[in-house]
Amino acid sequence: MELSEGGLVFIGASVGTAVVSCCTTESLTASMMIETPARKLTTARMIMPTLERVFRVFGSMPGRNARGSGCYGLVSGACGGCYSLSMRLPALLFTASLSVCLAAPNGQWDRFRGPNGSGLSEEVGIPTEFGPDKNVVWKTALPEGDSSPVFGTDSIFLTGFEGDKLFTISLDRKTGRVKWRREVQRTREGFLREPNNPASPSPVTDGQNVFVFFQDFGMLAYGPDGNELWRIPLGPFNNPMGLGSSPILAAGKVIQVCDSETDSYILAADPKTGKILWRKERPFALRGFSTPVLWQPPKGNLQVLIPGSYELKAYDVETGEIVWYVRSLTWQLKPTPVMDDDTIYVVGWAGESDLGEQEDLPTFDVVLAEHDANKDGKLDLEELSHLKGPEEAKRVFFNVDLDRSGFVEDRDWEHHRRKKAVVNAVQAIRLGGEGDMTESAVKWRYYKTLPNVPSPLLLGDVLYLVKDGGIVTALDKKSGEVTKQGRLREAMDRYFASPVAADGKIFMAAETGKISVLEPGPQWEVVHVNDMGEEVWATPVLTDSMIYVRTRSALYCFDE
């Protein structure tokens, strides 16, 4: 079935024996065989009500077998339990993993999380042990900011802020020396809430020039010497958490996603002139923070893939037109997805959307008929209080009144219904197609122990997740089955930085500055835990056989 109390389900179109892997904390790899019609019916009766609630609002039930078996997402065959591979991962595995990424020229870490947002590097000789007083090549003081560094031919680019000043900074790649620093004034102070700040989005570079985005200003481009090339004023934005999506480069265009409670859009600009080449509205997208990735189909133009509220959408990079989409996501997306040759892995978690928390809310017409006392076709806080109760109404009103008009109107309520219907999950989605691919594209879903902010890491056949509390989950990428789940006992903190990997090592940075080094594999193991002595919110970078770590006050370069 599509929905399971265990955490994992297979999605497919086969008729016959089905397997639902029940990945609970107590039994992470137990499998439940559903063979007989009676047992299938019993299981269906247990979880179909939740499934129907999820998709009733969207008008269809994804995953029904094409042959009309009446089964939703039942997959023939049996899934294996835990397996083990050699714990010593060769560099070849990293090369194979990177082969499906649209890597930057010369292997540069030119955007958030490196080649196509994968977090993977082919570098070797990355140190396992490092810290403020160990294996330091250089350290450069920086203003506050959570953007991750990106690497040009000779420069490292970052952003920062101090009061109303927004900085773009260039460092010498070899020495860490500040080459130049440019500033602009914030034109406003938009919504911001921890873990966000005015300099959260990471820059992107073509090797020489750098392109940045600030939610309280817009987009800027600087040349190699810090000369401003162009600027595009954007905003203000109606996102109560603040924006977090970073710009990327694609087929000679700078792409920026701006998802808010209202007026969401994606745009493409000419990197030479700043001219907006196309801009497409995203009317169903609410607050969103994910940075897009790129996919080159066997035929046709390069595509920009963006997970947003309820949907994963693929845009033609040349025209901005939607090529295909999948309607199965939760309502608030933060992590950047990862890909292999035929599948994209999307993680989505939002408050009050875990499996089992879904509600089937009435339509707005029904609500108005019962609670619209003054018959003006909308609800104010007092009228909503009759529906929710005074205290609950205050909390709900801020999240439901998307345009901050002081009233709940039709669009507001429709999105509220959708929010209450969707489910948080990790999803393996088959790449490609045309139009609505919801019913055929989803391979499997996993519902447990989902990260809020950190992006997943795909290395070989294993998908790694890290969430608050230092809980690390390894999933088999083909089946979604948990191969190992455990805690980083020395780093049971909050996590905002995303995991990265190179040289047979995975690096996971906790908010408190504890950076765990893992040996990859289905049965991953902790090798060492480093302590930076101050907070780390930015994702580390692995390049030049070194690891670069941005703390609250500085950028460190470490080498063995």
C-alpha cells in the first residue's frame, strides 16, 4: 500500500504478492508479507482511509495498478533484509556516484553542495581529524552568515551580513586572504526566523564571476575583481521563515527560485547582462527553501527540477515551461534533492504532516455556511475562533491567512486543506515523462525519522539522512528499506548543514560544531568526531584535497 504504519512502502504496478517493509525503531528491517486476498483486504481497510484523505483534495489516487487489480502500489516479489558490504569504500564508488551528476567544469564546487547539489567530491586525502588547533592551513574571519562557500578558479566566494549591510566576499583560494568585499544596503527587513538569516543562500560562480541572492535586496553579479556587473531588485517576499533557495547556473542562465506564501515564481537571467530571460509563476507553491538540481533527459533540453509545495516540477531551462510533474510532496520543502541516473530522491518534512496526522477538512463553502456570521464571504479571527477555539485560532490564523489580509479567504482555506492532507516522506521518483507523472513515477516512500533541513546524501546504493538528535538513517536506494539507523552519540544536536562525502568518508556537521566522520556503507560506522568549538550552520566543502568549514565567525581550511 502507499501508506504504512511502518514507515516504508513500495510503489509499483505489479499484480500479486506484495511486500510492505515495516521500518520501526524496534525492527528496522522486518518485512510484512501480504499474500492472500483476505490479508490484502485487511491491510487495505487499515490504511485506505488515510490514503484517501491524503489524495481526496487533489482529485486522484496515485499508484493504482494499470491492469485494474484494485491494489494501490503493491509490488510483486519479496524484499531482502539487511545486507552488508565492505566497509572500506574505494574512491571508485565516489567516481561512479558523481558520474550521474552534472558536474561543474574542472570539478569545481561552484554552487551550494557542489556538483549538482550532490554533496559528493572525487577528492582524496581529505583529513579525518581537524579542529581549531589541528590540521589548520588557514583561517579567515568573516561576518555572520550561513551561506556555504563556493569555489571559482582562483577565488572562494561567500556572503555575510552586519546590521543592514549585505556583503559579498572573495577570498584567495590558496591563502584565504580577503581579495575584495562588496556591500549593499538592505532595502527592507523581511520575515526571518531561525535558522534563517539575511545571508543564508549560497552564491554560484562560473569560475570567474559570482552571482548572489539576498532576500532583502535581490540578485547581484560581480566580476573577478569585484566590479558590479548588474543587479536585479526582487521582493519583498511573503515567507514567514525567510527565503533560503540558492541561485544556480544552467545552460548559460542564472536560475533563482522565490517561493513564498504568495506570488511564488522561478526566473532565469542572462549572467552577462542581468536581463530576465523568462519568469514563471508558481501559484501552488507556498514557503519553500530547496535549491534546484539539473537533469539532462536522453532527448530534449536540460531540465531544472524543483521540489515545492505538493509537487516536484521539471522546467525546460530554455523556455521555463513545465515538462512534467509529480503531485505527492508535503507542503514545505527545505532539503535539496539528489539523483542517480534514473531517479530523484526528494525529502520533505513539515510540521503536523507526519503519517497519521492527516485531516479531512470541509470545503470553504461548507465552512462559510456554518461560521461566516456577517456573510461577507471570508472569515476573520473571531469567526475562526468559533471553529477552532480562541487560543488555537490565533495560532492557526497566522499560518492560514497566507496574504496577511486579516481574513481567511478561499485560496487560504484551500491551501489549509491541502496542508492537512499531505504526508511527510522521502520519495524515490522516476525521472522523466510528460505532464502529470504522479501515478507511475513514484517507486517507494519512507515516512520515518525525516530530516527537517539537511539534504540527503546518495553514495553508491545507499541514501543517507541525518536529522535533529543526531539520528542517521541509511536506506537502500532501490527498495527504500532501512539498512541501519543509529545516533551520533557525541553529536546529538540540531542539524542544519547537509552531509557531504569524499575519499571514503561522510562528514555530518551539527549546529554545535561537532563534525562526525562516518565510514560509508549499509552498516555505516562513526570513525571520528571533531569539535570546532563554535556553531556550524553552513554545509562544509570538500575540494583541493581539503575540507573547508564555515563557523559562526570564520572560514577554516583543513589539510592532513
